[in-house]
Amino acid sequence: MTPEVVLYRYLQLVNAEDVSLPQFVELVGMDADLLARWLRLLACPASPRALHRGIEALEPWTFVDLAQAQAWSVLPPGSSMRLGFDQWRSVYKSALLGELLAESLGLPDPQATRWRLHLAMSGVNLECDPQLMDLIEYRGTRPELLEDAPAEHKILAVLDAAEVQETSAVAQLTERLLDIAAFSFTTLSAEAGQRCDTQLQQAGLASAGTGDRTEELWDLQQVNLLAGLFLQGNSNANVQQAHTLAGKTLFETPPALFLLDTADNTLVAPHQTASARLQNVSLNSASSKVAQALRELRQLELVDSSDCAVADRQVLRSLDAEEGLVLPLQVRGEGIGVLVFAVDDDVAEGQLIHAYSSALARWLAASSSGGESGTAQLSSFREQEEKRLRTLVHEINNPLSIVSNYLHILELRLQHEPDATEQLSIIGRELRRAADLLQQVRDVPRGIEVDEPKAQVTLAEFEVNHLVEQIHQIHLGYAAEHEVDLRLALQPGTFLLRSDEQRVTQVINNLLKNAIEAGDAASWVRISTQGGVYRQGQRGVEIMVADDGPGISSAVLDRLYEPKQSTKGGDHSGLGLHIVHQLVNDIGAYVDLRTAAGQGTEFTLFLPLNPNN
């Protein structure tokens, strides 16, 4: 996954007043994830010239919206799934080595070759690029079988070998496959490192690995998420209302907004209230720094003092502040208004104010350009968001496919270690299950007001003890992180039943995860099975998930299966048991609960051997 510092630089370029398209394309080409998203979106082959033409054909506002959406599609998984910057740099350096090898062989477009190699090494396949599809399909072929293969296939084999073999062995392979002398390969490897450092410098990433950009990234995305507020109409009152709501969301005190009335060259506060009567300010005012900031298109500071213009002091009073920061709103070098922020430590140092000012200027320019009514714009925005949801869900499958690709490589390398390959098989199955769940989200019908869509129940026979044992193994690491002893107690025997294995897995995963998170250090969680159980005339199997945690309070028990805010904090959504309830109903199963304060909790899932549905 794309490192945060790369995403931050990407968003800086996107939010710039005048986007440098060549610089943007070059940065996108440095990251396999972003590159794959753009190529797939525009149906381009892996070629810098093709991508440049595809982006250039977009309207400016369309480009910005799409670029923001691509960044958002990369952000949700969280930093725990991202490549470290050093690891990301290593992959890019390998791609650059591939480009240098292509140059040495006289290939027609070495940069495009670098893009394809970069994507192939990351496991990305694109139907719009047949050459890349060939690279993926034949990747891993033994070197002796590449004698008459295209040069790119041989270069990829060299790069793959460089990940696991000594430099001397890779140099010999390069000489055998590409007829490039071993000493030349060593020289090219060093040159790839130098070229990598130079390009990182040019892209503004030379010192990118030294800081955490999580907060800045979230600042940029919070601003983008508020765009819908500004699509409710284009009157001054509506603009001010949307700005007030957005300002309260992002800042403790909403910044004061003035818009330029070009008819009489005056800065006007769009909406007045009894508690904040702001005077219009002439753009030509000699004393007002609010006017000066817009005239000179630069940031200025305000201080409530005797030598400060009365109009400016009134603005500070409306913000209940002694100091302020004036930022001009501009689009394509033209000033359209100003924002005045109350200064505190966060505002003085944070970049959120700059992100919001830039975005607000774009929204104001778009709303004043005529065309659709506010209602139509809002409807259009909602349609775009629905489309973006489906796009994001589709794109999330990309990192899943990358992981699957590497799992396949690991399986080949560890094929003589059955225990390891069994573990990899479990991981692969969970990845496929995640992909199936994402597919269900993408297949939500558009424009239909119905309850939550219910995916088709798929009944198939599976063995319960085997499934539970695999789920137990998957959660051992998670339990260890929480210092919880995860125990397994399977009743001996084979219990075959017919049900929806994916739904059963999801139920157990939710129950087990909740139990692990509910415990304290040194607590235990146990998952067990019991066959030969009868319930309401049906024969079945029980799966129990028990813990010695604090138990569930009566207040929570009254609304146990309703979606709600979790009491566990952090990233917990409070949806786990709500989902369990739905899934259990889908497959005709039952779930019971035993709990007591200080004595732990036990969920019992009854699965009929032959459900009626």
C-alpha cells in the first residue's frame, strides 16, 4: 500500500492552484497502487504519454474530484497495511533498474517498460495493457524457458531473482538472459540507486521517510468530505450556512468569510446575524489588512491593537479572538474573497486552514459558474458518490490481488513445508472471502429505496471442526497482541453439515474478535464445538465462544443486536453483533447468550445439519 508521505505529496500536487501535469504523472508513475488506479480508470496502457493524454482530456474540476477519490480509496485500510517508505523505495529502485536494463538493450520506450515492470512486481494486472497481462501470466517461469521470450519477461526474471538471490548470482543470470556483462549489471544497480535518489528529490520526497503524515492526510480528506454541504444552493445565505457548518466541523470557531463583490469592488460578509454584524470592506481600503490580503494575494496576520483598522478589529471581535490570520481565496490567480481565522496553537501551525481555504475557493468558483441548480447539483453529487463507492470497492480488490499474488509466490517457495503451505492456504481463503464481501457491496442496486440488500445464501457441505480449527489459528496472533490466551476445545469426531460456510465464518470471526477485545491482559477466550445437539426438532452442531471477561451489562443486553456506537473505543464500530444477528437469521441458525457481571460471557451458535431455507 502507498506510504502516507507519498499520499501527502500526491494530495499537495492535486490541491495546488495550478497542477503541474507532468510532475503529477511522474509522481503517480512512482507508486504502483496509484498508477494502477489511474490506468484502470482511464483505460490506458502502462505508458506515461497515454496517461498524460488521458488526464489532459479531463475537465479541471473532474480531474481534481477523481484525484481526490483515488487518494481516498488508498486511505481507508490504515497505516498498519502500508509499505514503509524504505520498502516502497526499494521496490521503486528495482523498477528503475529494469528501466536501465531496458535502455541497455535499446528497447523503444524504457519508461513504459519501467511502469509495466513496477506493476508486475506489485502483482497488478490490467486488461487495458496486454503486455502487462503477459508479464503477469508468465511470471515465475524458470529462466531456461525464457530463451525466446520478449526482453521484458527476461528483465522481470532478473528483478525477481534480485529479491532472493545474491548479487553475484543475479549478475550471472543477467549475463545469461540479457547478454549484459556481470560487471555492467553491478554498475547499473548502483546507477539505479543514484537515479532513485535524484527522482525522489525532484518529486519532493527526498526526506519523506522521516515524518508521520497521518494527521495532515486526514486534514485534507476531512475537507474533501464536506464538499456536499456546498452543493445545496448558490445563494449567499446558503454559502454562508454551508461554510458555518463546515467551519464548526473543522475548527472550534468558524472563520469569518468575505466574498468579493466585483460590481463595487467591496468585500461583503454573505450573511449577517445579530451577534456578528460585520461591515463591508472596500477592496481599496488603505487601513484594512483584510482588503490588503486579497489585493496582494498573500497571508497576513491581524492583531487587535490601537493601530488596527476598526473593520478588522470588528472581525476579530466576531471571532472572540485577539489575533487572526487572513487567507485570500483565489482561483487561477484571481482573488474571490478572504477567510479570517481565529489564531490558536492549532491554527497557527496546522495546514488544515490552507487545505480548507483552497477547497472553499474551488467550491465557490464552481457554484458561481452557473448551470445546475443547487438541488440538481446535490443530486449529481449523490450519484457521483454512489459511483465512487462502487469504484472504491472495486479498487480495494487491487491490494487483495497483490497479496494473493505474493501468497502464490510464497507457496511455490515453501512447497516442501506442509505446515507453512497450510497456513498460506488459510490466508488465501480469507482473502477470497473478503473479496466476495466487497463484491456484495459493489452489487448494491442503484436508485432503489429498499432495506439492506441481502446476498444469496450459498449452501454447501463442510466439516465444522476443520473450519473452527482454521479460524482459531487465524486469530492466534490477534489474541497474542491483546495478551489473551486463546484456547481450542474440539469435540472428537467429524461433524459434516450443510450451510453457508462464509456466513458461518463471519459469525465466528465477529464473536471471537469481540471476546478477545473484551478481555484484559492474562484473560482467556475459548472456542469449542459440541455435536449430537437437538433443537426444535432439528439435529445440529454447536459452536461456543466463551471468555472470562467482565460480562455484558443489562443496559447493553436490552439492545444487544441493534447497530450502535461501541463502548470499546478506538476503531470499533459497534456493528459486530448486529451483523451476527443478521447472518444467523440468513442461515436458519440460532445464537444464545449466557453472561454475568464479573463471570464472563458465552455465545452458543447452533447450526442445523440440514437447514430448511
